[in-house]
Amino acid sequence: MKNETTLKEAIHALLRMYGLEEKMQGIDLIKAWEDVMGKTIAKHTIDVVYKKKVLTVKLDSAPLRHELSYLRTEIVQKINEKMGKMLVDELRLL
């Protein structure tokens, strides 16, 4: 019996082995931020950082940050749905 793995599985294992899986997920989450939030909010986004299940988003508008703070739970749900798995536990708005 052969020890067969798909290319996808091999790449995934390699990313995990070198500790790059979270960084790749972070890149995907940055892309998902614009898809989930729309272009208007994305234009006011200065930076998006993902680390240890926390998505930190820096915005250039205090009123927008305040408004989005009321929607944190819904935003986290939408992002996790977009990603197809539970990657984000907390959303920090700066």
C-alpha cells in the first residue's frame, strides 16, 4: 500500500510545519474583509492584521469605528462564514 497524499494536503502540511498557516489565513482574511464589509468601508481601512484568532482592523474614521463596534458579533460571524471555518474569535477596531 502506498503512502499517498494530495498536493493540497502536502502543501497544507508544509505550511503548518513551517508555522505559515496562520499567515496564509491572515492573507485570506484581509481579502475577505473587503468582500464582507464592502468597498466603502474597505476604503476607510488602513490596516488589517490577523493573529491568534484576533482580527485587528485599523480605520481612518472614528465615527465609522464607533458604528462598527456595535456590529462586532455580526461582522465576526460573516467573516467566519466567508472563510468557511471559525478563524476569528474577536474583532478589534482601532
